[in-house]
Amino acid sequence: MKLNCDMGESFGSWSKGMDAEVMPYIDMANIACGFHASDPMTMDLTVRMALDNKVEIGAHPGYPDLLGFGRRDLTCSAQELKMIVTYQIAALDGICRVNGTRISYVKPHGALYNKMMQDADVLTAVMAGVADYNRELALVVLAKSDRDAVERLADAKGLQLLFEAFADRAYDDNGNLVKRNQPGAVLQDQQQIEQQVLEIVRQGKVTSLGGLSVPLKADTICVHGDNEQAVSAARHIRESIGVL
Amino acid sequence: MKLNCDMGESFGSWSKGMDAEVMPYIDMANIACGFHASDPMTMDLTVRMALDNKVEIGAHPGYPDLLGFGRRDLTCSAQELKMIVTYQIAALDGICRVNGTRISYVKPHGALYNKMMQDADVLTAVMAGVADYNRELALVVLAKSDRDAVERLADAKGLQLLFEAFADRAYDDNGNLVKRNQPGAVLQDQQQIEQQVLEIVRQGKVTSLGGLSVPLKADTICVHGDNEQAVSAARHIRESIGVL
Amino acid sequence: MKLNCDMGESFGSWSKGMDAEVMPYIDMANIACGFHASDPMTMDLTVRMALDNKVEIGAHPGYPDLLGFGRRDLTCSAQELKMIVTYQIAALDGICRVNGTRISYVKPHGALYNKMMQDADVLTAVMAGVADYNRELALVVLAKSDRDAVERLADAKGLQLLFEAFADRAYDDNGNLVKRNQPGAVLQDQQQIEQQVLEIVRQGKVTSLGGLSVPLKADTICVHGDNEQAVSAARHIRESIGVL
Amino acid sequence: MKLNCDMGESFGSWSKGMDAEVMPYIDMANIACGFHASDPMTMDLTVRMALDNKVEIGAHPGYPDLLGFGRRDLTCSAQELKMIVTYQIAALDGICRVNGTRISYVKPHGALYNKMMQDADVLTAVMAGVADYNRELALVVLAKSDRDAVERLADAKGLQLLFEAFADRAYDDNGNLVKRNQPGAVLQDQQQIEQQVLEIVRQGKVTSLGGLSVPLKADTICVHGDNEQAVSAARHIRESIGVL
């Protein structure tokens, strides 16, 4: 079970995230690519920080919306979606290349991630942008109760998937994420977060907000590095599930 | 002798250049990469247009300045310069890759091109951004009377150079370009333009604004596709120097 | 009956629209404000062109999306909407002021215009952005069969409305615009366009796509200056409805 | 003697500066206007924070360069400079207006500020952008030993000047700022900073890096709110020179 974390989300003189602090506790760094956050220098610094910590590097492409941090949906044609994905993952892969490494996976960001999990056309376009660039890259998708549709699309492209669970998000009785605007959607208690991670890791299940035990198979767990509390949570999760 | 032309300089809903019209007459398409012009969709369309016309594709990276179209100098550190070059060429190379091709060379744009011809540190940084990404890419530089310094830097990086002459720009008695703000700097007469191209192609020399015959060895000649007159000039040059 | 036209939609080195050609035939210039198009220099040039032609100046604010030209919906909070409207109209008003004039109305652009006509919360936020800046500015809204709701909101803000009809868009039997993706939505025939304008001007009605005569009261008619055909249409409409 | 501080330099989801913490200790808030930093929502929040603290509001316009935070010089024509100044100050003034207040002064940011103090053409263009918008606005300029040239230009425009000294920057024997890249250019010691402020406030002079007592007349002193140390310095300075 690998821990992934969004990284490299600074922009120019604006700093965001405690990348250096959280990097030692994660396995996979999802690095922003300049459309919703980051810039060539930030990408370079973050790639080198990941290399120093022997962390896998993935591209974290988003909608072209710096002001909205890629969190607002932007209507794009399928070809546009494919191209904004390819552009961003290739740019980061190039910066990896000058640093002697390569990206190994792609995890879309924010509104693009949410949209692809709701709209098969968007997911198909994203997959095309990844697979046509490099079929050996894995795509990170949300671990849901029903994964058949997503797997069929990935198989059609010959693309490997990594299903992702969240350490600090509540799940409903169907194994889907409780929406952020619902009460209890985000777990605050450190013990509860660790408990959820251990359930996912050891038993492939999660206890829903309603108290049910729901199956949830995941390949990677998303942690955060936004602030000291998040970094501390990541460290505890790392210690709970064992060394890298 | 190959003809190169700046391409793909539209942006979103703004169109620029007669790319479709000039493409049949050129050998090398310098495609903008999204920093001074272009966007993922424009890059994709332009790559496919180049493929249809069997035209080589090169990256045309510029300073991050859409409003100024990359024509204003922007002070950047050496590492920033390297990274903005790598970012852009990798992004275009990725869009080539999803279309079944690759870039084969790099020609910096506007103020970045001018700066690298004047400042060895900037040229070194640009070369690093190209060579560390892919040492097999050629770098297009201005054909000047004295090319030793540029060749030494390229040799140090193991980078191949393509020296570029201009069809419609006047040269001074030392074989350097007459500055744009000088009278006579830009040739307007179609016959004179063709005459200059033929001199460069057949005799490796150019007649300076002062009337001297000056040696000028070039691997490629830059033509333009900005308007109907430019396209017509490109067609005449193509016919003068022979088929592709 | 006044003719209004979108203007000043160039950006940096990218030119759009035949502003100089269409300006003599219109009464109101809707000038873009830098978020979906335009920039301070373009705004200044367009303001001066309007002054030279004794054309009223209005602000044409849009979503902050240059790449999408403000044609994609962007989810914004009410306060954000208010502020992006105020910011843009104030910026244009400032450029008017240094040129010795002022804006007299506001017409939102593209997706923002469409959204405010569909969503009362968005319309309320836009109205707040206009009225709290300057209650003497008029707001251009779409002339629809049912204008009560819009008028009530405007009255609450003490804001004057200008209802706008389209010269080249087909109307349905309810007096609403036929959607762009429907067949026949955009009138192509010059005579038909003039006929529609004359019906609106003289009789306060329009013949729907279904052949019905539908009441349509408008204060201003939107014409275009995108290309030679549009400019020609604007000239004919101007001649049909009489001098300025 | 008024304390001024750069404010509202967040951008979208990126936060910068401890505006809320430093606001109680200052008299004048220089609020960024969206070109080098800030956005309509940040401007609105910062304006309201200034109002709550009874702090004067000034516009802090910069070059259009978010990535470089307005710290890189950008070649612009005189008319462009004038228009980017007018655009930004009008936009902030509009946001003030919807909040029931107005800007009272303008202080250019970063590279634009430095350039205008070195280049009379740039200063003239900036002054035109301010004075033609509203001749009652004051312009903040660097307090230098020789202020004749600047005063002559301001008089020609009928513009009031506010001369600014720096609490934490060393001065040379001629009363000019020691360049940032020189040793000792930035004062670190809290006592030394307070000492310098008190000398400026009480005696209209400053002790140069070389130990000379140099006359320095200032109307306002620039303090910072970037971090806790800066806020603490601002508080001490406030206490030293007396209540608002």
C-alpha cells in the first residue's frame, strides 16, 4: 500500500504546502504541471526533492485555471481534454528527464479528477491523453464500490489503474466518498484517520459514516501536506503501515 | 538548404499566421509551445498539419509572456531559463508523440533568441535545456560572421547546431543583421529577397547593405507566414531553390 | 433604437474584429475589459476610436478565462461575481476617464451573459457589481418574452435596464432565442436579417422560426464586427433604421 | 510620519503576507491590483480590512507578470505604462467605491517602482497614468538626497508626492539606498531598525552604512508584513513613533 500526496503546488513567489516536510513519509509525489499550480522552477525543485527521498513521481495535471486552482469545472471538448493532459504530463516528464528520471503515473487534479470519475467521456479523453503519450504510465482513479466501468475503459486503452482511497474522508454505505459539504465528510480525529487507513490496508474495507463495514480495495492512499497537522497525520500513517 | 517558418502562434480564439497556406513551401515548422503563444489544441492542430505536409517539427520556446508575445526581455536565472526551455520542448514533444512523431530541433523565439545570441550565459542555459532533454535535437542559431564561440558551447554540450539566415533581413559589412530600427533593415522587394536567398544558397555569401559581398554560411533560411505577401514570398523562394 | 457591438477584443499582439470598420455604423461600443479579452492598450485604443465616432462606451466584462474567451461557464461565488464585474467596469471607466469620457452602461460577455439570464443569483450579483459602483449605469440584458423577474431585480437595485434583441438570431414561438446548436438558429440571409431588425424597430415584434408573430420590445440591437460580411450587415441595418 | 505597507498580495488560493496581523500598526495600505499579485476577491477583502482598521488605501500597481511577482523589468512604451497604471488604480478604486471609500494615493510596485526612480520617461508615464485619472491622488516615491528632478515632473502634472524612507534598508553616504546585493543592505537588528526610524522621524536624517549623518526627509516609512518578525518590527516602530 503506497501513500501518495499532492506536491509542487507553489506558483512563482507564492508558496503552498510543506513538501519538504511530508516527502519523507510518502511513496508517490503527484506533482502539479503549471496549469492549476506550479511552474518550471517549482517542478524542477520538487522533482529533485522526490529523487532525494526516493519517491516515485507522477504528473498531477489540472484544468488551465490558476486563479481557481483547478477546482472549478471548465467545459472542454474531448480533444482539448486529451491535449491538456498530454501537454502537462509531457512537460513534467521532460523536467524529470533532465534530472535523470521519468514519471511513472498520472493523477488528475481537483475538478478534472472529479469530472472524470463522473463522466465516462471525460475519463476516456484523460486516458487517451495518458495512454497515447506512454502506455506504461498508470492512472490513479478513485476506489469506488463499482469499478467495472472504469476498468473496461482502461483495458480498452491498455492502461494500468491505481485505485486510490482517502485517509481522512468519510465513506458512505455504498463505499463512495461522502460529499465535502455533508457533515462528517472530513475526518479530523487522528486516531480515526489511522484506524481507517489500517482497515483499508489490512482488511480491504472501510467503516462507513453509517457504521457499516464496506469493502474498499485500494492500491494507494492519499495523504496531505498542506499544514503541520497534515504532515503529522502522514507521519503517523506511515508509521502505522510500516516503512517504505 | 531548408526553409523554416514560425508556426502555431494562435492562442485560444485568437488566430495568427497563415499556417495552412505557407506549410506546403517550408521544410521545418517552428511550433510555439504555450508560453509566448499557442495552447495545447493549437499545438496539436499544427503538429498534424506539419505531418500532413511532411514538414519537420521543431519546438519554438519563448519567455512566459503572452501579452508581450515573448518579444520583451525577461530577466531569468540560468536554471529558470533551462527549465522554461525544457518544459516547453517536452510539452510539444509529447503532443508530437501522441501524433506518432517527435520534434527534431529547437529554435528559441523572439527576445529569448536575441538574448541567447548576445549573452553566452543565456545561450549556455538554453543549450542545457535542450541537450539534457535530448542530445539528438539540433539548436537553431543565428548565422553570424563569427561562429566560433557558439560552436564551442555547442560542442561542450554535444549539441548539433543549425545556422539560420534570413530571407528578408539586410546584413551589414560584418555579416551581422542590420538592426530592425535602421533604415533598409527589412527587405521589401520580392526580387531582392529572392536574390539574397539565391546568393546564400549557391554561393554561401550575402551582399551587405553597404554593397560588400560577405561570406554567410547557413543551414536553413527563415521565411514568414504572417500574411499573403509573406506566403507569396515563401512560395517564390521555394520555387527558386528547388523542390523539397 | 440603438445598435450595439462587441469591441476591443484583441489581446496583445493578437487582433480580433474589424472595430475601425464597424464603428461608424453603431451607437454603443461594448468594450472588453481584460478578463476574457483585451488589455490596457487595446482598451485605450478602442475608447479613443469610440470617442472619434461619437459612440457611447459600455463595459463588456467576462469571466477570467483568456484561453476560453469567456465562453465557458466558471463557477464563482456571488461575491466573486460582484467583484469581477466591479473590477472590470472600473478599469475601463478609468481608461475612459483619462480620455475625458466615462462608460454609460454595462453588457456582460459570453458565458457570464448567458448565465445571468438563466440564474437569478448570478444576475443579482452582476447587478450588485454594477449598481454599487455607479447606479447611473444601465445594464444590457436579453429581451425575452417574460421580463418581470429581471425588472424586479433591477428595480430593487435602482438600476436601469436596456433590453437587447439580436439582428441575426432566430427566435422561437415564445420570443426566446433559438439555441445556437439548433438548425436555423443563426440567420445568414442579409435580407432576412434586415427584415427582422425592421420588425423589431417598427412593430416591436419578431417572426419566430415557427412563423408566428411574437411581441419583442427592445431598446438596442446587437450587431457584429467580426468579419467583412458582419460589417456589411451592420451598415445595411444602420441604413435601414436611419441615421445615428 | 505615516507607516505604509504592501498588502493584498495573495493570489487565488495562494496566501501571502500577514495582512490582518500588521494592519493595526500601519497608516497606509498599498494594495496590489491584479497584475503582479492579487485578484478581485483579495482586493475586496483587503479593502474591507483596511476600512475596519481606519487605514488609508493606496493602489500598488505593478508590471503584468504574476509568475515574476512584478520584480522583473518589462520594456513597455510610455503609453503602455500609463495605461497599465490607470487600469490598475481604477480597478482598485472601483472596489473601494463599492465598499464606500476611495483610494487616496498610488505606490508602484517592485520593478516598476525601481524603474521609475531611475528613468524619467517611465516616471513621467506613471505620473500621467495617475494624474490623468485623478489629480488629487498622491504618488509615493523614494526619498533620495536629490529630489529636484522628481518634484519638477510632479509639479508639471500638478501631482502631490509622498517621499518614502525604508525602516530596514541601509543608506549610503549620499542618502541613497544601498543595493540589496551589497553586504549590510538590509538591517536585521530590531534596535537598529527602530533607531533608524527615530532618526528619520525626529531629525530628518539617517546614519549611513559608512557612519555619516545624512539628511533624509520623508513623509512615510515603509514597513513589511511578510512574516512574524516583520510584523513585530512594525509594531515596535508604531510604538516608538507614537499612536496613529
